[in-house]
Amino acid sequence: MGDVAQAAGVSPMTVSNTFKYPQRVQEQTRLRVLASAHELGYVPNLVAGNLAAGESRVIGGTIPSIRNSSFYKYVLGMQQAVNLQGYKLVLMLADTIAQEREAVETLIGLRVAGLVLVGNEHDPATVSLLRKVDVPVVESWTHGDAMDMGVGYDTAEATRRAVRLLLARGRRRIALIIHEGGAARRFTERVPAFRDEMARAGLPGDLVQSVQITDGFGAGPVALGALLARAADLEAVICPTDVVAAGILFECQRRGIAVPDDLAVAGWGDYEVSSEMTPQLTTIGPNAAEMGTEAVDLLIRRVQGQPIRNRLVDTGFTLIERASTGG
Amino acid sequence: MGDVAQAAGVSPMTVSNTFKYPQRVQEQTRLRVLASAHELGYVPNLVAGNLAAGESRVIGGTIPSIRNSSFYKYVLGMQQAVNLQGYKLVLMLADTIAQEREAVETLIGLRVAGLVLVGNEHDPATVSLLRKVDVPVVESWTHGDAMDMGVGYDTAEATRRAVRLLLARGRRRIALIIHEGGAARRFTERVPAFRDEMARAGLPGDLVQSVQITDGFGAGPVALGALLARAADLEAVICPTDVVAAGILFECQRRGIAVPDDLAVAGWGDYEVSSEMTPQLTTIGPNAAEMGTEAVDLLIRRVQGQPIRNRLVDTGFTLIERASTGG
DNA sequence: GCTATGATTTGTAGCGCTACAATGCCTTCC
DNA sequence: GGAAGGCATTGTAGCGCTACAAATCATAGC
């Protein structure tokens, strides 16, 4: 910076102002500084700037996985929101709560302006760390509960709606598949809702099957096999993701099970694949892009000290009925 | 840091050493410092550390998209390598070369130790910036060409191998589908290889169809429709990704086209879906995890001043033959 | 007892930048 | 003509940490 200042015949402070607060510097001075900077190939060191100013325009986010499209629209929503507000988004992968803890430590180490995490399941060390350092945090994909701020939708209610849809389509022997392993605890919230809604219809809620979250498409065949072994009269399944539902559809093709006539299949997540398969998948659409946008907006409002109406935002969901659950 | 030092009854320098060079500090002192740090919720400010030491243990990467599994194994490979070496990986999404430029600016602003980019298609401003600041860069998913270092496989040769496989399975009227839009120029390398290999067999290489990279599964039906309009006698297609191939399989189901009897379909990328569908997809497996690992290893070797045998690493590929191209 | 040696710990200076206050300079207005 | 006010510019101090060298301590050998 000093070299640029000397070349332009001004003080270092004027160079700093030229980049940080251009309107403070007179037009001709600014142009002179920019010319010298360009000539010398000077790129401001944001690290030093952040350290001196104690502020950053970078937001940190963690993503459990990029294995499938689960977080695609969500991340796009975040990206759009940060772009609009002149911030940047850096992401770290965090498959497990231990990895999340490390990611949070690194992001806090980089002194990001705020954090967007996924889920409300964290390492105790993460929680106590976040309480001690005073950094704004949004937990997304959660509902009605958050350390600081939260964005999400009601997965219990979504489960109920899916069960009611299947009941309305004449199915009685309904199964719920959930994920386990990793940081998959959020799937377990669906179980009591499922059992309760089945009980209201006077039906047993015994068919709850869990599969490893690491299994992807392959989880479909595994879950279907296990469920058919438990209940040969199975009429419908609600899947934890569209990927598992797609895996079940593939397996049904191989086994000669007709969907939806023999078996109704409902997915979850409104991934692109759900509308491209045959039959098209009934699925629960979580308004993921809105969730990402809302998470970032909450964070930036908090960073900038603006008032926050709702600390916990419900972005809702849509039950998208398609062919895989019958007509 | 001062607070922690005081709490532990040591000097700030010892706290610094505890985190940066644990082996320099006596066991009991180290434990005392760590306890105080934990109690006070102290997280070392990497920003200040970078500034003082002029080095960082964070590597920055850009990813074109997380829409589908394309970069899943690749990112896992990078993650594994950085974990092994005690580095951290932060990612930024960069769909276009303009977004890549911004991402690179931000990551350089954060003074990451090195950068891993995807592809060799960049904004001129990105290239000149990278030349000015002296930061190690690996370009992945490229072959035989890189600014600094490169990792990838030979997509032209892979295209040739796919063509030869289809020829060996008795197909003559073969089409190549490629992507366009965004930063998809790397797909065009496949075209001359396709035409050349077809010409060697005395066949026309006219059936090259391009689809928008933003289209995902939906690109399958679009491409298939266009190709059938151009050549009703179409016998085989080579797709730019497994997602497009899956879209074509779905469309074939709807149109009553038997795969592989009426049409052979080859995918690209060895995504999980390729082995779960019926019929299973023949696909080109790019050893993506190895590519990620190798990219990070190259970078870290360069950062640490170790000798680099090959500036350009070829991680190879595997042609995985399955049912979709016939037996 | 005293020095040599190595292990551990501790000051000092400064990384590149920005907040803040202070300086200088030019108008404006009574 | 001189004080007041506004604007552009410039010193000063310090952000939180680490490189480096200096200092301290423990142990061993003569």
C-alpha cells in the first residue's frame, strides 16, 4: 500500500480510503491512486483489513453433504441473498457433528460475519463455543427451536399431511422410512407424527423402517426388502428423501411391483429427479431456496443491528401430489 | 489470547505456541493452556495469525455446482487429503467464470494457502490476478494444460473408448451429446475425438447434439427428441453426464424404446444412480476421488516447498460396461 | 562449585491495514 | 477582514497474532 501511495504522491491513508470509502476521496486523486495501484498490481489484503476493522463481509455455512441434490436449491437461495447484499458465502462440508465442530472453529477462526448451520443437532463443544464467542448463528432445516435464530418448516406436520394423502387414496398398510447415522436425528421427529396420525385413523403405526443415511439410492431396495419381509400386504411408503423413493421405484421395476397400483410411493425434498421419473413422484417440497434466502437475510439483519421480527422463521412446505401415489 | 495466558499463568507466546507448535510446549503447560482456552471459549484468530505469519492452513476451492453428484466424490477426495495433512478446505460456488473471478478474489483476500479450481476456462481477470499474487493453483478436471498445476484425465481418449465400445456392440448410428452454457467449454473437447473415431470406422460423425448445462435430467428428453428428429435410425448415444443418460432412460420408458435393444445409452461420470437404475448404465468413471486427493496433495507439496515430479497429473479413467449398451 | 548444553519460556517488533482524531485549506458570511 | 464551517487529506495507534532472538531453567560433567 505504501508503494502505491508513494507512486500516486499521496499518503497511505488516502489509498486505503480510495478502496474502502471511494466517496471520501476527490475524483482526480482517486483516479491517480487507482492508476498507480493497477500499474503496480496491488491487491488489497482483506485479511489485514478485517483485522484492523474487526469486520468481515463473508458469511460461513456448513453443508452436511453434496452427495445428491438435497441442498442444491437451499445453497442457491443463500448465494442469491448474499450476492444481493454484497456479502460472500464460503462453505465447509460437515458430515458429522464432529466435522461440524471443526468447520465452525475454522470459520470462526476466519472471523466470518456470521454462520449458517444445518439442523439443530450439534456437538456440545460447538454449542458452548458459539455461546462464548459472540457470532450470529442461524440454524436452518429446523423448526420451532434454535440457539440464536432458526429457519425451517414443520416436518411433523408434513409427515401428517403425507399420511392423510395416502389414507385418502385408499391405502391402509402404510410405512415410514427414516434415516439414521451421521447427523440424521432430525428424521426421527417424523416418527411420533406418523404414529399419531395412523392411530387417529385406527391403524397401527408399526411399520417404521430406518436406513443408513450414507446409503443413497441403494437404501431404497434395502428398505423395501425389509418392509416386505415385515408386511407382505404393504400398500404405501413415505420415504426420507426422493433419492430413496427413486431407489424404491427402481427396485419395484425389477420385482415387478406396479407403482402406484400395488404400492404407493411418496418421496421427500422435491429433487429434480422426482418430476422426471415415470411415474412421477409425489413429494414434500420444502421451499428450500426460500429457506436459504431467509437464513442469510436474518443473519445480515442481525449483523447490521437491524430489528428482527421473528427469531424463528417458518418457510412452510408444499405437498406435491403426483402419479406415484395413485389418482 | 492475553486473557488465556493470564488464566493459565503463562505468557501470550506460550499460548501461541500451544496452538501452533504444540511439541514446543511441555505437556503439563500445554494442558493448562488448553483448559483455560476451553473455559474462556477462545478460538485463535486465524486472520491475525495469517497476517503475522504470512501463511495459512486453509485451502480454497471452487465448485461449479452442487446440483447433482458430479463433484461429490471429488470433494470427498479433497476433504480426505486436507484432513490427512492438517489443512482445512473452504468451498465457494462458482457457476460462471464471472462468479469464479469473484470467488477467487475473495479466497485470495482471505489469503488461503492455495486454490483448487475446476476446469481451465477462466476470466482473463482471474488469470492475471493469479499471476500477480503468488498463490499456488491447481486446475482440476483438465488434461495436459494448466496455468500452474493440473489434475485430470483425457476426455478425448475416453470419448474414443466409448465410441469403440459401441462399435464393438454392433452400433453404427452413434450420437454424442455435449453440454453448452456456463463454463461448459470442457465438453467441446469431446467432439473432434468423436468425429475422428467415427471416421476411422468409416462412419459419419454428424450426430453431435448440445444441450444446456442447466437442464439436468430434463436435458435427456430434449436431446433424445432432437436426435430422433435428425436420425430416426439412431442406435446409440453417448451422454455428457449420467444425469442426462438417466433422463434419456426415463424418456425411453415413456416412448416405449427398449434399452439396450433399440437404443444403447452410455453415461459419463459414474454417479451412484448409474448402478442403481434398470438397466444399469454403462459409464465413464473419472476416478474423481483420486483427482481431489491428488489436487490437494500437489497444492500442499507446492506450499511446503517440496519438489513436484509432475506438474500435470493424469488420474486416468475407467470405462465401466454395464447393461445399457448391450452385451 | 562452575560452566556447557539443551529444553522451555518469554520479550520485542511488526505483519498490512483501518478507526479516529487532527490538520490544512478553501469558502462563506457578517 | 476575520471567524466559522465544510471538505479533503494525513498522522497515530493498534487490531491479534507469530518470527526471532533473548532469557531462563534444569541437568550433566569436570
